Amino acid sequence: MISDLALIMALPNESKGLFEQAGIDVHYSGIGKVNAAFKAFEVIQKTGCKTLLNLGSAGSSHFDAHSLVEVMTFVQRDMDVSPLGFQVGVTPMDHDYPAEIALDVHFGHLAQGICGTGDSFEIGLPKVPCNLVDMEGYALAKVCKKLDVRLISVKYITDGANDTAHLEWEENLLLGAQKLLALYQKHFV
């Protein structure tokens, strides 16, 4: 059990109220990197947590739908300044923080992946190497890195990040919330 932990998810849709019903505090960031960065900073400042736990949904054409995947690395799939000679995924002039942010693995029994974060609902192949996609994780990782807070991130694969992803995402959220809650209760309560 981690006593100085705060839980962050993007949307109430991802918890389906199950965490609140179980008496677990959830901080919701909203969608996208800007919202995630702001909320992560706010939560860390307000709670003084040393570990931020991010649970949520992701798409993947690599991992099976309905599986839980622990993120071992976050990258930005929509940072593209390649016309100026920078590699896709690299933020120009940001020397202190790498394009890839590695996390310490917490769950040895889960599949591990590289998550590409971007401010778009991905339905194709990202421009950067990754095997799952989300819309908040890289921002959470960067804020945690800057503030010396550990980030643990587990994603429930809702869809194949393809042309039917928007339909599959919504219909798979309840099962995802149930699986994420079971993981939380087993390891953090």
C-alpha cells in the first residue's frame, strides 16, 4: 500500500462512479495535455502526494481489447516540428526533459507498453513508435518528473485505435472501470 498516493483519471466516464461508490477519492483532469498538466500540478500541490496514480482508458492496435497495460514510457505523438529539423515527438529547446519519459514499473504481472499521448482521438498509426495511445499521460509524466513525484499509469484497452474506436471506447468503459477498480483495491487499499 502507498499512503502518500493521489489518484487521477481523465473523465468520470472512465470510473463510472465505481471508485466514488467504494469511497476512493478521484481527481479528474479533463481531456487533453493542457488540462492534465494543470490538474496534475494542482493535485500534487494540494495533496502533497509523492505518487500520482493514473488510471484510465487507451486505444491500441497492439494489445488486446479489455487488457490492462502498465505504461513504462510516455511519448508525445502529436509534437511535430520536423520541418525545422527536429525528430517527431521532440519538443524543441526543451533540453531538461526528454522526448521519452520512462516510468518505474510497479506491476510485474501486467503487460507493459509505450504510450503515445496527443490532443487527438487516434484512429490510425501514430508518427512515433508506441503501442498504445491516450490524450493525457505524457503531460502527467512531465509534471511529475519536474516536481519529483512518482507516476504509476495503468491503462485499460478499450479499442483498437482504428476507424471504429469511437464506438468501442464508450461501450467498453464500464468493464474497464470494474477492472481498474479491482486492481486499485487489490494493490492500494
